Amino acid sequence: MKYETIRLDGETLILLDQRKLPEKIEFFEAEDYQEVAFAISDMVVRGAPAIGATGAYGVYLAALEYDDLSENEFLNQMKEAIEYLNKARPTAVNLSWATKRMFNIIKKNSGQNRKALIRLLEQEANNIAREDVEINKTMAKHGNKIVPMSANILTHCNTGALATVDYGTALGVIREAHRNNKNIHVYADETRPRLQGARLTAFELVEENIPATLIADSVAATLIRDGRIDLILVGADRIAANGDTANKIGTYMLSELARVHSVPFYVVAPRSTVDYNLDHGDLIEIEERSSDEVKKIGSEVIAPDGIRVYNPAFDITPAENITGIITEYGIVKPPFVSGLRDIKDRRRS
Ligand code: MRU
């Protein structure tokens, strides 16, 4: 993408402000970990891999802030900062996965010269960001194999360069298929209530000249029933050990339509999105967001005061509705329990 989603500039984290897209290209500057946590919870930056990398930089900024504390105090403050960052959004496991990776560096190097530790933390955050792009490109290559020529692909939410450090997960596969001249066409769900499809996916599709049509979420059922969708590609925020997948609200509905109408339904996600500690999807915490997201479109109020709102940000797609999970280690097919276990400790070649 032309713009960088996440960039460290010295001791400032620069985030493309996704709340303003597509109307305005503006950048949000986070100077400390509290501002990083705010950026994640307010969705300046969003998408599971992107908030993972952002959280890692948040840990680095916290270390800069607590630089001159004694060993014990430093460790306690860093634990608190990590907990604070992890709470910014609870469903995407990539956030706690990344902050844990940062904490491991602290543990491994405890007692070391503080300046040296801080450099190591900066390096680790940069590694997480760099690896994310490599992983996305590898997933895209694996995923491209299952995209038929001239496919009509349905996607939900935004899983592109904006949801990652660059390239994207499900949208990365779409990008790859387009770059391989597969003559694809994309239907992008608008994705109420935050409209990530209309505001962000459409922005990326237009930027890359990928033939695409934006639809209201409720149009998807008709397209699928009419045989006008060959493939559904979505991302994931957390995948349980059995393959049950938490993703943007509305994904489960698409998976049921895919099952009923025999349309291949693939999840595209890095291994860092798999939570091996959770046996099944019912154990995944689903974030509930503000009622204003439903009662307003942008700043315009569309519902009366006094109406109750239910606004879960994610839902769970049961493993049995998923054709395959496209990872950087290849495409995991059912049964997912053994397939995901097989890639648990694998190294990327
Ligand atoms: O609430 P969001 O916009 O952070 O939700 C994003 C999604 O649900 C994505 O599909 C998921 O994070 C995978 S992004 C590569």
C-alpha cells in the first residue's frame, strides 16, 4: 500500500488514522504506551496482526518511559503496562501474543544494561512487524493456489494492508491472485457497524485497481444463493485449537450461507492467531463495543435515544463450516485439531 499502517519514528509510533479513511489521510502519533492503548481501543489501528505489532511497539515505549527505575520496579511497571495494552481489545489474540514475545525479551535479559535491553526491545518489535509482512506474503502464495481463474470472491471486514503491517491476510490472497492475472472480481461487504469494508477494503481495492463491487451486508445471501460467489475469504482474530474462528461480526452468517450453498469458505490467518490454550470457540472472549457505533453512522444519529443496543464486535464460526485455514505453513484442512497441532512448533523454511 502507498501509506504505511504502522511506523516507528525514533520514540514516536506513527499510525495511519483508520478512523478518518477514506476521506482523510491523517496520522496519529503515539508518544507513550497509554496513547498506544488508546489508539488500539479507539480503532485508530485495527485488525488482529496490526494491533499485535502496535502492542509490541507499545511495550517498547513503556520501557523508554520506565528506563530509570530499579530492576524490580521496572519489571512491575512493565507487567502493568503489558496488562493495560492487552486490555485495549480483548478478542484478537495477536495482541497478547506480541506483548508476551516482548516480555520474554525482558525476562531473558533481566539484569542487563537497561539501554541494551531497550535496544533489544526495539529490535524485537521491528522483527514482529517485518515478520508479519513476510508471513502475509507467504500465506498469499499458498492461498492463491485455491483461487480459481475468473473467481468472484466475497470478503468481509478489512483484512488488508491496513489490518496488518502490510499486504494483508484474506485481502493478501486476493492481492496475490490479482497480481497473478487471475481475472478475479471481489464483492466487499460494507461491514456494519464500523464499515471497515466500505471505508477500508474498498479503499485498498481501488488503490490496487482490483475489480470490485461494494455491497450492503444483507446482499451477500442473495449473491450466494444465486451462484454468483465462487469463494469466500475472511480473516480471523482468534482461532481455537479445534478450528472454531472468531472474526468480525457477520462472518458466522456468511459461513452458514457457504455451507448451505456449498461455496468454499476459507479463513486466512497467521499461526499467531491460533490460541492453542482454548479448546473451542465458546471460550473466546467477544468484545462488545459502544452502542453509538450502531446508533450513529459517522456523526449522524440514526436511532432514537432510549433504544437498547447489542453490539458484539465479533462472532464465532464453527470449525465445521470452514473449508480450510490458510496459514504461512500451508493450508490446514479438517480435522483442524490435528492439522493445527501439526503446525504448532513448525519453523518457517
Ligand atoms: O474490529 P476490527 O476492524 O479490528 O476487526 C478486524 C477483523 O475482524 C479482521 O477480519 C481480523 O482482525 C483479521 S485482519 C487481518
